[in-house]
Amino acid sequence: MRFFTAALAATVFMGGAVAFTAPALADWPERPVTIIVPWSAGGGTDATARALAQELEERFGQPFNVVNRTGGGGLVGHITIANSAPDGYTLGVITIETTMFEAQGLPGAAPEQFTLLGRYNADPIALNVRADAPYETPRDLIEAVKANPGDLKASGANRGGLSHLAWAGLLNTMGIDPEASPWVASDGSAPAMQQLAADAIDIVSTSPAEARSLVDAGEARTLVVLADERSSLHPELPTAREALGVEWSPLPFRGMAGPAGLPDEVVGKMSDALAEITRDEDFIAMMQSRGFSVAYQDTGTFTDTVKRSRDALVKAMQAVGLAKQ
């Protein structure tokens, strides 16, 4: 009597010879999954990734372990995701910076090098200052930059990343040399906000959610959101259109992705799970309690959004001298 295991799959007898077909694939996931976060612990991307990982663990019954891979203004983590084995066991959270690396002459993390699984969050960039700063309005801040070129330093992430581009693009749109406010590179919003609190810099360009802890602590103030419409989570904040009379709305995103060539099974299961999670009232309430919106897009829509964002941001980068192509 001959015994066959599931791993041997089907056996075919031809003229006395034995041929084995490929083993049947186990259902994904059958072991822990790693989620790469390209930004530092404590920032908004890290916080939302950990919340999402908890939900995924509950649905799939396997650990989803968040690992921070920082450096290069998000490039290191994004490349880590893109270069991982396309088996579904290393995924990651990608941010809008992936639309800008290639234009800066930084290969390895272009949108085509990922399988985009879905977007779960999109929040506008805001401008934040210390609570004791003399700027009562966004216009006051802009006038101070114009009057004191080189004095007011800004941060929020790496040079050439979205936080930088949002601030530099706003200045450029208003006819001000972006170099009038020198950019201090950091590994993300959390260290930038600490620099702000320590009086090492003057402005942080990041989402209201990422500034919230210091704002609530009375150490920082948010002046304006760089958007065309007020945020539903922060309706008290004026927009760039309202406060400054300019159209400038670089909308960042956070979405799940894996390397190019992920199996259809993984894509389908993850897309379905993201859709379920972003409809879950408890998840929505938790995200909103931390100041993050929930903005789901499926894999196809998210892919289109990323491509459109790249087109718009590359043009903006060229306008402020940050693009090499």
C-alpha cells in the first residue's frame, strides 16, 4: 500500500514512469506576516499600521508584525517592501513618497515595483508652529518668511519628501523662493515635532493628527491645512484657499502594498480584508479618536490614484527644482 501526503500533490503514471505535478499551495497566511513601515515609530504611518495590523491578526488568525525600516526619507523601507519575496509574507505600508523617488534619481521604489493592495487613509498636510510663536494666522507666518529669508527653519520628514514638497510648493506658489525657509531633514513627523518643541526649528509640515499630541499638550499650534476643502476631522482649521488665497492641495495617502507579482490569492484576501476593516465602526472610531481619517480605495482605484499623484507631484517638483527628470 502506498501513502501520499498533501505536499506531493497529484501523481501521474505514464508508461510505468512517475511524474509529480507542482505541490498544492497552502492557504495564505499559514505563518506570521511582516508589515514594513518606512517611517519611524511614533509617527502617523507607524500608528495607523499598528492599528491595521491588529485588525488583520483578528481576521486571519496569524501575527502581523510591524517592523520599522527607516532611512533615506522613506526610501529604505519602500525598497525593502519592493525587494521582498512575492509570497505575501512581507507586506508594507507605502506612502505618497513612492511617487517621488524616481523623479529625484532614486531608483528601486517606483509604483510599478509594488502590488498595490488598497488605500486606508488620506489626510491633508498642515503647518504647525510652537504655541508661543508670534504667528496668529497663516498669513503672519508667510509674511515672516518673506521678511526674514533664511531664518525660519522647517521640517517634517526628508528633503524632497511630501512634507518638504508641501511647504516648498506653497512658498513657490506664493512667489517666494522655497530656500527662504531652510529645510531640516528628519526621519518623520514624530522627531520633527520634538525638534519644534525644543525650539530647534520653527515650522513642521505634517498632518494635524501627527501634530495632535503636542497641540493637545499646549506646546504647538496648527495654523492651516494645505487643502482646497476643510477637513471633516478638523473643521476648525482654515484651508490654504481660505487663508492664503492659493490652490495648493498635496494629499498624502497611506496604503498597503507588497512587491510586484504577489499571488492573486493574497491580493484578493488583503483587498477584501481592507474593505471590511475600513467599514468597521470600531476601527473608524479608533482612527478618528487619534485624528486619522479612513479613506478606502480598492487595489484598482488605489493604483490609479498613485499614478495621478505621481504626475501632479513630479510637475510640482520640477517647478521647485527638486526633480532630476
